[in-house]
Amino acid sequence: MVPTTVSTALADRPVAGTVCLEAGAGTGNTTAGLLAAGADRVYALTDDPEHARLVADRFADAGDRLASVEADLRECPLADDSVELITAHALCNLLEPVALEAVAAELTRVAAPGAHLLVDDYAPPPEDAAVGRLFAVENAAASLATGRPALTFYPSSVLRAAFSAHGWTVDRELTLLDPVPWTASHIEAHAEAVRSAAASLSPTSREALLAELEGVLDDIEPESVGEMYGLAMRY
């Protein structure tokens, strides 16, 4: 099944017959959309080995139309000028600014002249959004554990500028979700990310973070808030 956000983002792009890259493949939802739209070949790149295996298994019947690749997007293992359409669906919010710059440079390197790029992401949540408290705890845990935040929500203008600096021209922006539904499963996934990061910390830091997390979870409920936008660019 192809999520509506993916099919909407792809609807005005010439996917059929192209070589595509799904940057940050996750479980392969955008790969599903690209294959369904007639892509000639899709490279699904992720740095998560479990996701790479899942995507390979999910699309086993795609044959040589799919390559599930475990790799760091900052060192993309594809040739220069080799990709005609690139998607980054809910990727950039997982990249801190330094990583965003490196990924933008690599996606540009592999893009063929005239390539299309789709960047679909979440705007910063409103200040009064309850889910924002959960994201703040997740960022605190990740920063203590790894020295990097887990999440960075960029306004569309920032991503426009980041890619424009590498020669991309934005030719449309649309709203994919407004509001964004943050469900119970989303809340639990982010809570589990806090627990996982906290596990590597000292007992004092771990206990403080987990106590803060439980306080947030006691107050938070699923909510629909914020926006997901879609940028389409040409190189």
C-alpha cells in the first residue's frame, strides 16, 4: 500500500521509466510508490540494516527493478550523474544541519542534469503542541547519548535554501498533511527512542530522563497538529 502523502507527492513527477533513489528508505513506502508509478529501477538507501532487509523482502518480486542498499547517505555508493529522480520523504527532520548539508551535496552529486528531487517533510510543530514536549525529551536523550539531536524540524524555506545552494530550483510546494496526525503508535515509537538512548547513559542521567518521559506520557494524548509539506525541485 502506498501512503497518500507519497502518491500525492509523486503525482506530478515523471516517474515512469526513470532511475530513482529513495533517500532514507525506512520501510520502503516511497519505493512502493515509485515502483507502482513505473520506475525502471529504484535504489532504496538506508543506514539501518533491519530496514534494508525489510525493503528487500517486501519487494522481492520486483527483481532487478529494485536494489535495497545499506549505506550512509553522506557517502552515497552511486555514480555521479546516475539518478533521474530522487525522493527524500520524511528524511530531513532526522538530519542535524551539518548532516543535512552533507546529504544535500551527495544527492546533488548523483543527480543527472535535469533530475527531479522531492523533499517532503514536517514543519516545526506549534509551540503549544503537546507532542513537542516529547520531541524535546527525545532530543535531550539523543544529545546526551550521541552528541547529536534526534530530530530537527526545518521550515520549508530552510530546505529550499539548503538545496538551492547546490543548484536545485524549486518548481512547486504543496501541503501533504494539515494537520499531521500524531497517533498512539507514533507517541510510543518516540518514547521508545528515548528509552533506547537513555539506556547508554549514567544511572543519574537515565533516571532523570525516564522520569521526565513518564511525566510527558502521563499528560500527552494523540493529537493532530502541524503540517507536512512537499517540495519539488529540478537540477
